[in-house]
Amino acid sequence: MGGLGRTASGLMLTGMVLAIAGGATVVLAQSRETADLGSLAGLTAEVRELRLAVQQLAQTQSQTQALGVYLSAQQSRVLQVSAQLDAARKELDTAARQAGELASKLADFEEELPRVSDPAQRNAIQDASRAMRREHALVAAQEQQARNREIELSQSLQAEESRWSALIWE
């Protein structure tokens, strides 16, 4: 994402250089024509044209600065959503890992239960198995919520990146 800032700065600098070069070219060409006239009217026309060129340059510079502000704000939004997406993915990974561990422990209890003949031990395993199922259901719900959040943030990031691209290619 660091390249985005450099791209916006480069775009602004390129726009400013082109505007200045264009204005200077117009002024030089006009000054040559006016110098041939050598009259006060020609000088007045040259001053008017120079003023117009400066106004156009100022307008172009303002537009370039506004675009730079828009690009910076959009870059911040992209970075913010990207960070939120990274956090959501970590949360999803944690929930998925916990769900897997609980499912594995539950399978171990289910496998062990038929081999236990002592009623007290059987009851303890069944109680632990029921508690583990409840915990697994909670973790599975958390995992689904994390998955939904990850999907929403992924879509949001795509939208923000599209806006970023649209600003760059305007």
C-alpha cells in the first residue's frame, strides 16, 4: 500500500509540471507575436493572455490538489478496511482452530464411551461430552459470525479499491 502514496504524489507532480510547461509555452508564443506589433495594444493583449494563462494554471493546480486530497482520503479508507479484514481473518482462523480442537476431543469421547464399562466413568464421559457439544456449538456460531464478517469486509475492500482505481484513472 506504500506505493499508493507515491503514485498519488507522482500524479500530482506530473499534473503540476504539465500545467506549468503548457502555460509557459502559451506565454512564450504569445509574447513573440506581440513583440512584433510593438504597440501598447499588443502589450495590453499580452498581459491579458498572461493573466488568463495564470488563472488557468491556478485552476489546474487547485484541481490537482483536490485530486490529491481525494486520493489520500481514499487510500486511508482502503488501508482501514484492509486492517479490519486482516483482524477478521485472524478471528476466523482462531475460531476455526478452536472448533476443530473441540470436534477432535468430542470424537475422542465418542470413541472412548463404548469401551468404558464402569457406570460412574461412563456418566463422567457423557457429561463431559454434553458440555463439549455445547461449547462446540458456541464456537461454531462464533466461527460463522467471523466468516460472515470476513465476507462483508472482503466485499467492502473490493469496493474501496474500485473507488481508488476510479480516482486514479479519472
